[in-house]
Amino acid sequence: MPRILLMDDDMPLALEVAGALRKEGHEVVVTNTATDARDELWHWDFDLLITDIVVRKSGRPVADGGFGLISWVRQQQIATPELTHLPIIAISGAASHPALQFILPTADRIGADVVLEKPFDMVQIIAEIDRLCSVPKAQG
């Protein structure tokens, strides 16, 4: 089963999603910062990344959130072959705010394979994981 890295600052939601994915047989590692997620990606192999876009610390959005993480992963494609074909699912609840409707389309443009608005249906995210992880990884 796929090994999934899940980065979300909303720890109750992250643990709920991780629990549901584990029930499906997936191995899930949870982090709540982009820095921790990069450390995990640098040291371990993953089959999929699920990342929140707007990450907050003390109630304020941080500059190095999901956008930074997606960009970093895609930049590593050249230097780090095992990250080359890492599928990314971007998630965000901020997209429902009228002033922030650009968030999910931007995540798509910078390299997310799938974008989902919170709250999302677990059946939907599991189907996307199954679809993305069923494609064989190309060798770099």
C-alpha cells in the first residue's frame, strides 16, 4: 500500500484523515509544518504527498506553507530522482473565502496533481489516492 506524507496544521483533521487512510491499509506520516514535511521527504521515500495550502502558526498564515512545499518538491525533481514523480494532493479550506478563491487554482498551476476543497469527502480523497498511486513511477 502507498506510503503517504500528510502535512496539515489542523492536527485534529490531519489525525482523522490519517486514521481513515490507515483503515484503508495506507501507511501515513503526519506533520504540521512544511519544514517538517521537507525533512521527512528528504530522509524517507513516500508514494504521495497530501498538503494543506494555507498553514497557520499562532492564528496567522505562514509564508512557507503548502505553496512553498509544493514548489520545493517540484524543484527537487531534477536533483532528487525519487521525488521526481511524487503525486501531490493539495487541500484547503481557505478557497471557500471569496478573497482567497485563487488558492486551489494556484496550487494546480505550481504542481499539485489534484486539488480538493475542505471539507472533502473521504471517499473522494481515497479514490484520488488510488488513482494517483496506481500509475507506475517512471525511473529517472
